[in-house]
Amino acid sequence: MYRSIIVDWKASFLRYILIYVGKSVLEQLEKIIEFTGAVSQEDLESLDSPVVECLVTQIKPKYKTFADYFSLIDPQFHPFLRGLLKFNPHKRLTVKEIFSLPLFNDFSE
């Protein structure tokens, strides 16, 4: 069971990574924000980069839903993926938080 889940997850994750490929820094940021949603002031400040902050404030992305990207993924993976794929690296899941998700119950003590 886990083997097929992991294979499915890897295939979708690779597709997700390809979504983020841009031809320039601005296009790359636009694709990331299109997926992650609006960037808060707190998120911008966490980057500690005035250049990126300036670029991000110029972007007017067309937002897509999580389901647009991961409709083929088993819904039990959605909290895991959402937790990993956040704009602000400080808001991403920690290893401890990952293993507390129901998806990983078989791996907990």
C-alpha cells in the first residue's frame, strides 16, 4: 500500500516542481505565488530580502486552487503537501509536525 502511495506522491510532486520553473526570477516568483496564494507582510519580512520584497509586490498572479494542482493525489496527502509548500519557510511543517499527521500514524511510536 505505502509503495503505491509513495510512487503516486513522487510523480505528482515532480509535476509540482515543474510548475515552479520560470524563465526569470520574476516569473519564478509569480508561479510560486500563483500556487501559494497572496503573500503577507510577515511572509515578506521573513525573507529578509528587500529585492524579493520589491519583486513580490509587483506581481499580480492568477491564483489557482490546491485541487488544480493535486486533483489526482489521494486527499490524505493534502495536509502534508499544503504544510510543505508554503511561501514562508518558517511556516512549513517541521519533521515533528509531519510525523504527527494521520498519514504517518504507522510510523509513530
